[in-house]
Amino acid sequence: MAKLEALPSEIYVEILSHLRARELKSTTLALSRALPRAPVPVRLMFNDVVLSTTREVALFSDKIRKTPSTLLPRSWIHYLQICPWTCSPDVQVILLEELPDLTALRLNIGSTFTPEHLQDILRIPRPDLSMLSLRFRPYVDKVTHLPFLKGLYFDSVLTLLSLWPSSRLHHLSLVQDPEELGVHPMLSARFAQPIVFFSLQNISSLACSPLGATVTHLRLRIPRRRVAAALYPSRDAFPSLQLLDISTTELSESEIGPLMTRFVLTLKHLILDDCFLSNCFEIAKQCAQAGVQRAKEADRELTSSEKENWPKDQPKSKGHVIPPPVRLQSLSFTLAEPTDHSVCRDEFERGWAAGVSQDRAVRERLTMSIRRGRQALVFEDTGCLVRVPNLDDVPDTVDVAPMLCLIGSGFLADFHRGCGHHLECCSWRDTP
């Protein structure tokens, strides 16, 4: 025992680092009690805090308020998840005021939570926050029109986030749970439950904000609302976006093309579960053609700009924008009607091949024109166009179709490693 107590603290840190997050707290506590004189790093118990009950929230908040920061430095706490839906929002506001240095925060927003409470939490920017997950369940068991009469919508939350300066926030999740049928038997079927966001214009403001520029993983689930177009009001919207989940929203196959076109330079994973999609061929074809459409848009903008700004005494620049390669690695969606997955995958492969074929035809036509003297313009990762001296520097199209996942949201073990669902669970620490 004496030898164990003589070990340096770094050894204990290394040993405990091999544990899973859910085992770390209990193991560290047991070790500190078994070896009271050993330099067991008790701070590890506070790195990840998950509060599962209302009582746990109240006790932890009370401990934080009453314990001096010299004994319990607030910087020890990196990750905080508050699970109960009925926990007092005032207690949560007070607790979060004590924890300005969080790097990850997950909150469940129930019917007792008002926009003012969330404003109090988010009014002051949190520069160290890298992950924010807000899950809304505003539904009530008794008839009340107060949310509608008072205008109790959470649009102001989007406004506050859009005012945050550029930060480390890369993972942002805003989810409204779909209303479950039959859960509120005392309410009339004609009763309209409260909604979370009234106007989608604030989503557009967030997309073009300094914070929006840092977001790489975005989950925005607002049931039966058309949010796709609000995500890209301009070319500056979410310029770093790599994963996008707009499951449960109102979306048609025809909207997937413009969505992919806007984010073709960065988007690697797209999740569209419960959007009532069915045409696998058309979905794949639109995704494969996103680079061609983006190049056409840039060509039109370039031609228009030259007409307006080019000096009259100089010959106009002659250049072609080469379609950027589609970077999509996985596409996940559920089917509106029960369909054999193998049939859907075959249709998806055919659609992707058809899109790639048209992409290659456009590239060949542009290549011939460039060899006759026109300049080749390609997209940089930032979205800017640059001239390349020869065609060897032009990135080629992607022949292989992205991974297709049709199983919907579920257990992590069911997901294909590398698909959007799997990455999403890891990003936001989702649990079944």
C-alpha cells in the first residue's frame, strides 16, 4: 500500500486515462478512498459531469456555490450535461453562471424553460465552448395558450448566438423533439402544441455570423419546417460546414441539389432522416452534380462582374470555372415507404453514376476550350477562385458513390463506422 501511495500523480493520470468517461468518476472516487494519502487526481471526477436527476442538479449546484474555487477550481469542469426535463431552470442558470469555462454543454429544454432563462445562460459568450447541444421538448399536458399569447419562442437564442464573436464552437446542435402521438391523451387533437422557433430568418443570420464561420458540425432538427433554404442565404453561410443533419424537417428531393451546391466545397456527411424522401436515383444524381452547378453559378457571377467592372479599353478575361469535386463521404436518410434496401442502393449507385457522367461531359467540354487558350479557374477551400497554369492542377471528379446509410437514428452499434450517424454520436456524445 505504501508503494502505491508513493507513486507520482502523473502515473495515476496515465492509468485513469485508459478508462471510459462513464467509468472515470466512480473509479477515481474509489481509488481516492482506498488510498487516502496517494496523490490521486480527484479533479478527473469533475472533468465530465452528467446530472441525471433533478436532485443531482440541485446538489451539484449547491456544492459549486458553497465550495471555494481554491478547493474546487471551476476550470476542472469541462463537460456538463443536464438531463432532466423538469429541473428548475433558475437552478440551471445559477449553476452555469459559476461555470464560464466549459468546453462542452448539453441541456434539455422542457416546458418550464422560458426563452429568458436561455438568454441568461447564453447572453455572455463562452469563448472556450467547442460543443453546444440544446434539445427542446416544449409540449404540455394541459391546454394553455400562454406561449402563443406571450410570444414565447426561442428565436432570441439564435440571435444571441449570431452575436457571439468568432470562437472555438465547432459542434452545434439545436433539436426539437417531434411530438409523439398519444402521449398527451387529455388534449384535443386540434390543440396546437407550443413551437420552438417562430421565424427562420434568425437561422440565416446565424449562418453568416462569426460563430457560423467556425461551425463544422451542425444538427438542426425542427419538425415539419422548411429550414434548408434558410441555411444558405449567401455564399458566406457556414463556410466550414462538414457535417449537416436536418432530419425531421420538411424537405423535397428538389431541395437537395441547391443544398449540396452551396456546401459542395466542404460538406462530407449529410443526414436527412424522417424527411419522407423516396427517389434514391434523383437524390444521388443531384448530389453528384453539385460541383457542376456550383461552377455554373460562379461562371454566371464572374461574367456579370466582368461586364460591370471591366475597363472598356482592355480585353475581357476568358476563363472557365472547373467544377469542384464533390467531397460527400456519406449520405444518411430514411425512406418514406418500406423498400428493399438493396434496391435502393442499386438506384443510388445508378443515380450517382448518371451524375458523374454529366460531370465528366462538362469537364471534357471545358478542357477542350481551355486548350484553345481560355484560362482554367478552380475553387480554393475558402470558396475563392484562382487561376491554374495547366490542367494537371485541376482536381478530378469522384467516381465512387458516398456511403449510403438507410437505418435511421438508433443504437451506435448499428451504424456503419464512418457514416454520418456514427460521427454524430461521437461529436455530441449521443446515447440511445
